[in-house]
Amino acid sequence: MSAVLASERRKWRKPPFIRNPLARWGLIVFALVYLVLAIGTMEVNWARVYEGLERGKQFILAFSHPDFASRWSDISAGMIESIIMTITSTAAGIIISIPIGLGAARNIAPLPVYYLCRGIIAVSRALHEIIVAILLVAIFGFGPLAGFLTLSFATIGFLAKLLAEDIESTDRSQSEAVKATGASWLQWINYGIQPQVMPRLIGLSMYRLDINFRESAILGLVGAGGIGATLNTAFDRYEFDTAAAIIVIIIVVVMALEYLSGMIRARLQ
Amino acid sequence: MLHLNKLTKQYATGDKALTDVELQIPKGQVVALIGPSGAGKSTLIRCINRLVEPTSGAVVLNGTELTRLGAGALRKARRRMGMIFQEYALVERLTVMENVLSGRLGYVGFWRSFFRWYPQSDVDEAFRLLERVGLDHMADKRADELSGGQRQRVGIARALIQDPELLLVDEPTASLDPKTSRQIMRLICELCAERGLAAIINIHDVALAQMFVQRVVGLQLGEVVYDGPPDGLSPDILTQIYGEEDWEATIAKVEDDDDDLAEGAVA
């Protein structure tokens, strides 16, 4: 039986992504050749790497004896500044993001408002935190104010965009039912939209808190205050033990925040 | 009480959903709207409370021309039209009580509704209605914890707490099993009779419609092709509405069992 059918069996293969075999193989060969040539153009000064290895080793070894004590007053001042910067900028960012997120959701905002809010989000996302921080440090001077403003601005691009997308994917029938009762616009948002997006809004806010803390460590490098400034100073003085202590603290705080946000998100839904 | 005058809806895509629909519904009459998918049933009832804007024609409710109202007046008019939905359309993360009270949104101010400080009379009425539909013990459950039949009962309570004169009912039984479907239809029709409400009920199930309503309107491609008593639906007329099919089984008399309401009220 199967012998008879064998000749009639139809072969099946998943159709290739690029149908034209010449184009397909051509692209593969091109990619490989480019990769080889690109690697060839990298200039590595091996002598410099060899010297650097020693410094890298010292830095890594410093983690075995991080020095919290000798610069503790600098570290704690930097930490407190970073934490304040993180919390205030996240709170300010959330408060500003909510109206912008509502305006940037196509299913609830009129077209001019939609374009305006999408424009604000696009600007915020186009500029990297470091660039914004450099600009704001130039305007407001060194210190945590520039960092606070930078992180608030960056939070808007992140939170408003994701909130708007969540609003756009809400179940229409639920909000339609609220509208049909004769609810006003604000009541409609409060009853028809807010319950549907609240868990995600809280989850994203917690996630952003976490990001803002990590960013606050980077922003110090360009003079925008916080623990990053302390870290930068430690590197400049080749105090790898102190730098290691700061990095350990950052890692612990980020992990604690991660655990906290996971716990909060699990309790929602 | 409700008068649709040459109601027409043409979507932006050019599809004509409704063409010159004429309909008069007196106070207290329950009308079933039947027709194939895409005939314009949902569009018709959404044009009445202007969730969908009609292209031309008029909707007149108790002498008020709804189609000419501004935003504020439309909100006030919507309070008098309760709507019941196919997939229940409860706000799933709110409690049963919040869903029922949301029917009062047109009557209370924003801050009262935001802090859930509804007037005691509204809360009393909400409990009375939940008791009437057999769910008063569920008030603080979240809506998504309920079964389909229970959700639809909450949907009915939400529509009734608006103190409406007209119910717009969009496929109330399409997501329910046959027995629950009958219980829900019976509940809607009983409540309409108790309160003297008029209702338009979109429904797929012709036999179910015949069991409960006084009048049937058949819609085909956006036009009214039948308007008469439920027992006037002959195989010929059903063919005209839906197309060729063997209709004898559909319109055969179905035994109506009365014992399941008591059960349903507890469930």
C-alpha cells in the first residue's frame, strides 16, 4: 500500500523568505564578505590592551575588597541625591505623561491633539538622556536639578508612548457601554478606560523608576549630579575600591527595585 | 414614543448600512429586530443613541429630535436610553456594584463618581435591582469573576438603573447557552412589562424572538422588509430576509418551560 503511494507523495518545504535563489545566495555571500572585511578594518593596539588588562584586573579585584568606609560621606551624599532625583523625576514624569498619553491615543483624542502629543513623545524619544543632560547642565549648571529635569523629560517619552498604546488596545465595547449611559468625557475615561489600563500603568511606572535610578548613575558622568558624580570622581582618582563599593550599592538597589516591582505587578491584574 | 424618520447611515467606506428606515414604537412595546449578519441591526440601535452618527434622517424620542442635539443635551438624552450588549460589555476590572452604579454616571457629577460617593437613593436602587436579577450577594465581586448569564444580569441592572424609557438591546443572548438565553430574554421582557419600557432587541435566534415579543421587524441590507406579529413569519418571509433555507424546523413551536427562572435567579 505505502509502496504504491510513495510515488504519489507530494513534497513540501517551507517557502524561502527570499524567493529568487540568486538574490538569496547573493545576499548571504555579501553579508559574509562584509563581515570579514569589517573585522579586518578594526585596529587593535595589542600592546595597549596588554597594559590595560592589568588595570582591568585591579578593578575586578577591587570587588573582592570594596571600600565603603574611606569615602562614605561622599557615597551616602551621592546616593541620597540619586534616590531623590529618581523618585521626584519619576513622579513628575508620570504626572505629565498621563495627559500626554491620553492625548496620544488615537481612539480617544481628536486628530490635532493626537499629532501634538505624538510630536512631544517623538521629541522626547529622539533625544538621548545624555544629550539632554549635557544641554540642561549647560543651562542650569552642575547638580541634581539638571538630572531631575532630564529624567522627567525622558520618562514622558517612555511612559506616555506605552500608555497611549495600551489605551489604543483597550476593549472598545467596555468604554462604549460607559459612554452609552450618558457619562461625561472625564467620567468616561475614569470608568471606561482607566480600569483597563491601570495595571499596566503601574507596572510601567515601577519599571521606569528602576530605569531612572540606573540612568541617574550615568548622568553624574556629565555633571548632572547623583551617585554618578561620586563614581566619576572615584575613577578619576584611580580609587577602584571605592568605585567597586559604589557599583555594588547600585547593583543592590537595582535588584531590590526589580524585586519590588515584580511583587507589585504580581499583585495587580 | 420613538420615531425613526428616513434614518440613513452611510459609512466612510461608502457602505450603506441603513436606507430610509421608518419605524414607530409606542410606549411599552417590545420589538425584536431580526436579519442576517451585516443587515444593519447593530448600526440601527447605535444610531438611536448616536454611538454611531446617522448620515441623514431623524430620531425622535418623546418629541425630542435626538439627531439635532449638542453634546451636553445628547448626554442628558442618553440617560433615558438603557443599552444592553452582546458580550455584556461590563468593565471587567470594576466590581459588580461599580458596574451597576455606572448607569448613574449621567446623573452624578465627576467628583462624586470619581470617589464612588453615589447618593444613598442610587445605592438603594442598585441593591434592589441586583436583588431583582438575583445577584445581590455578588455586589463586591469583580465583573470578570462572573459567568456569562450573571454578567448579562449585571448588564441589565446597569441599563435599568438609568431609569430609562427605552431599552436598546444588542444581541443579548448571542454568547449564552440556550437555557440561559431564554432566562435572559424572559427577564428582559418581564422587566419591560413591569416598568412599561419600550425595547428594541436585536436577535439572531428567530424562534427565541417569537417566544417573547409582540412585534418583529425584519431588516435586510439596511431596509425594513418585514414589520408584523411574530406568528406572521412564514417560510417565504424568512427566505426574503435571510435567503433560501429550510425554515420548518426554525419556526416550529418550542415548548416554553417555566421552572427554570427560579433556578436561574439563584444561579
